[in-house]
Amino acid sequence: MIRDNRSRGIIVEDQPVPILMYHSISASSNPQFTRWAVTPELFEEHLAYLDESRYTPITVTDLVNARAGGGSSLPEKPVVLTFDDAYLDFYENAFPALQRHGFVGTLYVPTAYVGETSGWLRDEGETARQMASWSQLAEVSAGGIECGSHGHAHLQMDAIPLATADAEIKRSKALLEEHLGSSVFSFAYPHGWSTGAVRRLVRAAGYTSACAVKNMLSPATDDLFALGRLLVAGGMDVDALAQLMAHQMTPLEITLRTIARPVWRFKARSSARLKPYVPDAMTRKGQTQHQSTRQPSNFQPAAMLEVEISQPLPSERSVNADTGEEYRRAFVLVRLHTQPLGLIELFAGDDGFSGAHLARGIWDALGATINEHLREDGMPEVTTLGAEGLPSMGMPPCCEAHAAFLARAPFVSVVIPTHNRPEPVAALVDSILASDYPSDQYEIIVVDNAPTSDATEQIIDRRFGDIAQVRYIREDRAGASLARNCGLAAARGDIVVFGDDDELVDRRWLTEMVRGFDRLDDIGCVTGFVVPMESQTLAQGWFEQFGGYCKEQCNRRIFNLTTHRGESPLFPYTVGSYGAGGSMAFKRSVLLALGGFDTALGPATPTLGGEDIDTMLRVILEGYTLLYEPAAIVRHPPHREYERLRGQIRGYGTGLSACLFKAIVTKPMLLPDFIGKLPHGLLFALSARSPHHAGKRADYPKELTWLEMKGMFYGPLAYLLSRRRVARAASPDSPGAYAEPQPVAAGGTH
């Protein structure tokens, strides 16, 4: 039965209809964009399923006309296929597949970006994704695909002035009708959000419908100008698609969604308002230059130097390869008997970084630390440091202990998850093979995670095919946690060490990581010192102000729930002091007892990270000890581009709060302690005087601080959403799957 309620903007056809929402149909994407990219092969499987199940695809306007009494009727099993953003891959991959099946759909176009690139995808690192051209859109329209508006500049409609929204809505419609030669009836809100006032503007502009998201079937009472759609996420197989299309929300789910909606809206609106909109200043690619990318005059690129002070200090005149000029600033990693004492910042003197200048700067910063190390080695203290270095005193005890450990080093496994970085991961393998660890006592497992080509497999085979200790395995499901768990399942060592695919390791890194487990009996995890490879750009300078990879630097730290609770009143929730995922090792039995890495956390999930700090926190909460070992050094390249830094800082905030929220949810007994420490935590996060913000100078972008705060606010919701995705994941029988590590009884390690 159909009742005409068009005056209220309501469709009342009794049958709920699935409106599927796709974005990119592509085999390649950055990890942050994985959720929005469905591979062409998987998309073809979706279409085959719809065909075999006798679904009839219709356009959004077909649905609205039928339900609003437009003279047509719905087929027995209708489905609406919608595609947001009009990427080039729709024309190249989706459109031909739809034509092969005789299917139609609705494509939503942000008109400012036609023929250009997706400049709005800064957080996802996809600003270079190519968009379809006007001629390609005309071909698509002539082929039966409805083209609707996705706004002009892809702006979030509820977060901009109404006058701007009105211009966006009308301008995009006019451009589409001018270039395609046909009327445009449907609109889709960029980012899915709208208000009543915005919906009235859409209607007044002459549209007959508009799509939101909602992640629910479009019911009989759906608002014509806020139609509910179902997001088809990347990696969603046919079984998951069928469940998505068949799911009817329970009253409880509707209630929870209603409660959560204002929170989601606040998060989305606050995010959008941090992104400036200057319509008349848009570049040819539809992008704007953010004010905080301008380089202030006080930033100086820095050389990265390394000095062993038991030897004569070198005179350095380092040249900046980017500019050809000599560096006037340097970060100096200072070692004594190969042990790191500190990473200090120095500015060049009149003679550059001469040995004498280095000696003075090192002594001023680390004189007390130098003598502390000498005392530990049973050697006499010194009163100064000259360019000739410290006097020779024979073999120091710290070096003797290092050599003694190598004589009895256990067999260990090094796991390197990687995604589409064949050259960097090969360089990392080379640096591990150059380590001083006995070559017959370790294996290197390269886990190729959801690769889009065989380039990594080829380079590993070509360069390391004759080296028995290097192994290549593949994990086709995207996600850092999945890749690490895959490596854990394949590891043969009692200790499993993890590294990042874009870093290089110190010659003693592996030895010091493994040796850390000898320092106490109940150590379950050892983390290492991550040093930046370079400081060339302003974004890298801001990362230094943020605190870098590890604020503890060269102070060895021990953490557990008994004798080493740390100095912070926030312990054990001070996960930032535990180390970084780019240099961490676990007893295999402990990591298996914990259930491996949480697949609901990580860069390829809504949480954007947190899988590493979550695992470290669980080590401590389960009664083990964690050791931060600064002698285990890796070098990691900070992001050069501001857009990448934005995503990184946002991910830190989201991953942190997701990790802490998970800890409370899985261990409710922590709640009273957590609530008691919450005021300290808020002061730490929000107060400009807290240690967390101590290194930030006046030029540090306020946007980065807000992004971190926003991420922290969003983290709990992101974790719940991610858990839901994990629950809907493919069955263990799907191709390429493996049995994830399961908890086992922990014995003798506490």
C-alpha cells in the first residue's frame, strides 16, 4: 500500500529497502583509506550475489518515485547501489561491471573535483586519488547511471554557514545539469551529516531526495531528504554483505544508536570546523593551503649526528641535501662504550660542529650521565670532555657483559609486517642481517599484509632467497594486528621481536632487545629507543615538539604492578612511556597467553592505532614486567608532510583512548581506579602546563592539539565500531585465513 505523504517529505512504501553505499572500487589504498576501498574482484562477487539472489537494482530517484506515489512500483527484491565521490576507479572498474550485469545505480559527484584529485582526503592520505572527468561522467550518465550531487567542494553541510551550504547545493546541481544535459534530482550529504535547515535548502533547490548514511535499511518512514544507507566497507565478503542487507535493527539497537548519534555528530562537526573553507581561494585541484603549513622563520633543519665519546670526536660539516647549505642545528646521539647516553640538540658554532664544539655541548648536557656510566663500569670519573674523547681504559665491563651474552644468545624470531613498501622493507632486512647477533640464532619473518602486487615477494626472493634465515609469508587480510598475529603464529623463537617496515636498526638492536629479558625473571615485554632519521621539514619539527617517538629517551625504565609502578600518578595508564610499536619484543608464551594483538585496534581500523600500546598495557595488567631498553636503537623517518602528521597525531589520540576504553571494558575492576585518576588525566591532556605540552612552542599548530583531543574523544566509539566489524569478519575457512593465536595458560612467567 502506498500513501502520498510527499508534503511531509516522507516515503511510506511498506517494504524496507537496502541502499548500499560504496566509495572507491580499487585494489590499492593507504591504510587509513582501507575502509572505503572495495577491490574490483570483491565488487564483482557482490554483483554476482545480487544477480543470483534475484535482486533488482534501481536508482535512488526510482525508489523515491515509487514510494512517493510517482506512478511506478517497486520490484519484488529492490536494492539501490550508490557510489559516493565519483573517483576515476568508478568509471574504470565499477561502471563496466554494472553494465555486464545490466545493473543501474546512483553516483554522487563533488563537482569542484571533477577531473582533478581528491583534495579533501587529507586525514586518509589520499589527496592524489584521481577523479572522473566530465566526459567520463557524461558517458556514465548515458549508460543508465543516475548522477547526483555530492556538494561542490565536499564540505560537511552541518558545519558550515547556511549561506555557504546553499551555494554549495545550488552550484553543484547547476554544474551537473550543464555538463550532463539532464536534470539532477538526488543529493548526498558529504560525510553523511545534515540539519533540518540544510535539508530544507536541498528541497528548495529542486532536488527530490537526499541520502545520509545511518547504516540501516531504508524503512517505510524514511525521510525523503535523509535516506538511510548501508556502508559497504572494504574487505566485506559476500556473506557479510548478505547479513548487512538482511539485518533488521532491534529496539535496543535503535535506542543505542539514538543515544550515540549526538556524540557522533559532535565529533564530526568539531572535526569539520578545524578544516578551513575558502571557496574563492581553491587551487585548481580544489584544495586550500592550510595556514599552519607556512614555515616560521625560527625553524631550522637539523643534521643527525652520532658520536662515540670513548674515541676522538669528529669535526662535522654536514650539508643539507635538500638545500645544499650547511646545517646550523644538529641532533647528536651520544654513546659511551656503544651505550647511548642521550639524544641532545646542538647549534653550530663559528667552526661548525667541530670536535671541540661537540665536546663542550655534550659535556654541558650529559656530564653527570657520563660519570654515572663510568661509575657503573668501575672506572674513574672525569672532570671534562675534550675533542680527543675520554682516555682509554681497556675493555669496559659493559662491553664484556655484552660479549658474554652473545656467547649464549637464544634463538629468536624477528617479525616485520609490511604493506606495499618493498624497497624500505628490504633495507630493514639488510640492517638486521648486519647486526652482531649470532646469524644462526635468529630468523626474519616478513609478513606481506594485503599487498596490491607481488613486488615485496619478488624483492625478498631476489635479494634474500639464498639466506635461510629470511622467510616470506603473506596475510591477505588488511591490518597491522592481523599481520603481527600471522608472524607470531609462524615464529619459532621463544622471543618474538617486532619492527616497522620503514625503519633501520642499530647493529646492537637485536642483541639489546633480547638481552633485556635477562635483566629480570618475569619480563614479558621489552621495548627500545626510536630515534628520528631526519629533521628536515617543519612538520618534522612539530613532531619533535610533540615529543617524538619516545619521551623517555635514554633512561632505562621498568614497569610492573608491584615494585616498579612508575613515578606518574596516572600509572598504569601512562602508555606513552612504555615505548613504541616500531621496537618491541615479547616472550612468545606471554603474547599467546594474552591472545596476540587485538585485531580491533590498528591503523586499518576505525581506531587508527593503539594495537601496540594495548598489548604493552595488557602485559603489565596481567602481572608481567615491561622493560624499556634505550640501548636497543632503531631509526624511523618522521612524516615530512603536514597532512601525514595530522593523521598521525589524530591516530595517537584515537588509539590511546580506544586502548584505555578497552582496558576498562575488559577489566571492569579497573573502573574505580581509573575514575580516581581521571582528574589527573584530564589535567595532563588539557592543561598547557602539563608535561605533555611542555615541549610545544608558540608556533606549534593549535589544530594538532585539537586533532589529538578529538581523537581521544572519538576513541571509545571507534573501538566499539571496530569490534563490531571484527565480529562480522570472514569465517576462518575463507581463503588465506589462519588460526589466530588463542590465550593459553600462563605458567612460570609471573
